[in-house]
Amino acid sequence: MITGLDSRVIDANSEALGIPVATLMDNAGKVVSNYLKEHYPQSRILFVCGPGNNGGDGFAAALLMDPENVTVALLKKSSTIHSDIAKQRYSKLECRVEQYDSALLNEADVIVDCALGTGVRGNIKDPYRTFILEANASGLPIVSVDTPSGLGSDITIVPETTITFHDVKVGMNDDNCGNILVADVGIPVDAMKFIGPGDVLRYPAPEDNSHKGENGRLMIIAGGPYFGAPAMCSMAALRTGADIVRLYTPSNVAQAISTYCPVLMITPLPGDHLTSESVDMLLQDSLGYDAVLIGPGIGKDPDTMLAVKEFVRKCKIPMVIDADALSAVIGMEILTPAVITPHKGEFRKLDSQFEGPEALARAMNVTLLLKGHVDTITDGNATRYNRAGTPAMTGAGTGDVLSGSVAALLSKGMNTMGAASLGAFLTGKAGEYAYKDKSYGLIATDLIEEIPHVLRDNLE
């Protein structure tokens, strides 16, 4: 079962894999037309179409039917049809085309509902509302395409049959959809298996009226023996769009980091490494954040390992556990939503029984982002892969950029699987962008500067 957003992600990933949305639309039209020809031969078919791709599916189906038996009714003016693909199908129609009017229902034997697609919420407005009410009252059999128009809102079409594509959508059942037929329209398996540009649609973009702090408040516990790692993961989090990033780092490196990165908020911790005496304060402060990243550059002092273990065990907010902190959580079951981000060497220490990524994720109760030539992201149930990236991303610091990006997405409200998947793609794609300019000389900070460009190119 998938959401409307899942459908849009899959469509975009399919296109990136070389299966155009036009092909998917034509395949959908073929499925719908074949169903209508089989179940309603010689009937007068009324396609009621909106201006989106749901309407485009209707145009594609109408093109494959006897134009003498088909009428297409537009709920909006043809000039409002959204996509070029739908416009092209509309322009080829040879059947009767009218603006929707209730009188058309009296001339039809079957209504094909292509008015609204997935993702509709709230109150349905005219002309859709009037159509839904009139269609339901008509007594005619209704066939909905993909989802019944209005499903999930205050009013919905009540179809006899729903022909849905690829998978059942969230909220669909026999009561609100009638007979549900799931149709294969040619979406490749890799569109779900591999993370792609469509997944950027999951990015939690700020609302127009949002304010500072409403789009991610991230706590980072990092540094001590090293100051490059905490600086890079913090900057990556900011470039990924977290509103507020505060770095908690030992006082010996706090000044150096603040000089390097003046936009960061920094809270110095006592001493030259993380110790158990700071844990209570960190736990208390963490309650004011949406997520926490712990581990980059903290070293492996025994007291630091004890501090990490205690913090992770008691922390109440979602976490990303990275780098040296991974050594402290070997064998732990983590009760708070968490992402762990090992490379292959760290993974072998975590997975001492060699049972594999899925088994380790289940045993630790985490989402595992296993870094490699192809990244593996699994929560123990679902598994996806990220092949965005370049062999040039082998330099120090690229893992810190990744953990900062994942943590920022976690702070912005994404779940652990979503944040790990999208963070891996953004970082890998940023590496591809940087490679075009820097070749094998790219460094981790180049990735940080490219993350906003990846977001821009896939969201606008």
C-alpha cells in the first residue's frame, strides 16, 4: 500500500530510469480502455477529466476507444491542463469534447472518473464538488481511475470499480472504492528499489508562513580530538535546510570551529573530550531539539564511550549515531528512533555474527545506512539502495557531510528511513555535481556547497 506522494516519487524515479511519464500514462490508458471495452461493450462512456495527470489518463484511454461511443467532459478549461503530456493526449482526441454539465450524465451509460488524483485533502471545491455529488446521485455505474476523486477529503465519488495503478493507495478499501483492480503500467522495479530524484519530492519544504525554528532544530554532539568533522557535519546540516543547528563540542576546539564557521551556534563542553559529566546537561538540552547527531570527531577515549552509551540509552529524541560513537553502541538495542551510519569496517564490528544489514537493523532496532559504492538503507523490513555518488568521494569528511544531512532531515520531521534514504541521495548527487568541476580533487566541503543545488534542481 502506497501514498499519493509515493506514486509521484515512483513516477519521477521511473522517468529518471528511462521510462517516461508519457509511457506510463499511455499504459494506464490502455488498461482502462481494455476494461471498459470488456465490461461495457457498446455503452456510452462519459470520461469526466480534471486538468492533471489523472485527467491525462482519461484522455489516453478515450483515444483508444470508438469515438462514436465516447464523450470527454472537462471540469476546467482546456487551457488549464497542467502537463505537456496530458495536453498532447487531449489534442489528439477525436471524440466529442464538452465542458462538464450535469445534462451529459443523462446521455451516458457509464461514468469514468478522472477528475482528481491522489493526495487530495480538506474540502473539495467546485467544479469537482458538484460533479461528485451529481455523479453519485445519477445511479450510473462509475469507474474511478487510480483513486476515487475526493478520497481522503470531505466528499468522495462512490465507484462501482476502481482501477488503480501499481499498488493500492493508502485509504482505499472495498467500501470506498468498490471492486479494486491493481494494474501494472510498466513501472520498473528499480524505481522503488533504488533512491532517485523522485525521492527529493519527500523533502519537507517550509510552509510559506513558517518561522525560525519550525523547520528543524538540530543538536550536534561532536568534536574534541578533531574539529574538522564537527564543522563539516554542522555546515552540511545547515545546507540541507535545518533552521537551527547548535554544536556541543569540547572547549578546546570550540573557538577554532566558531572562527571557521561563524553561522554556527556553539556550546562549549568542559575539557578536551566528551565525558560523562556532560551527559545530564546534554540530555536536558536535547529536549529543546527535534533531533540529535552524535559522534563525528569525538574520539574513542573510554570515558567518551561511556558518555555516548549513557546518552544514547536515555535520549528521548530521534538520533543519528555516526563515526566514533558507533563503537559505543555495539550490541545495544536502541529504543529511540535512530539512524546508524557505518562504513564497511564499522559495520563488521557491529555485525560480529555476520548476519547481514537487515538482521543487524532489526537486532539494534535502528535504520542502518551502510555506506559503500552502493549504499544500503534498511530498517530490517524495507531495504533500498543508493547509487548516487562518485569514486571521487573517498576523501576524509564525506561521511561527516552525510551524517549532517541525514540529521537535518530527521530534525525536519522525516522518519528514519526517509531521512537516511534522502540524505544518502543528496550527498551522493552533490558529489556528482562537485566532480564535474573538481574531478578527483573534490573535498568534503565541496559537497556541502552543492547540496542546495541538488535540492533546487529537483524541487523547482
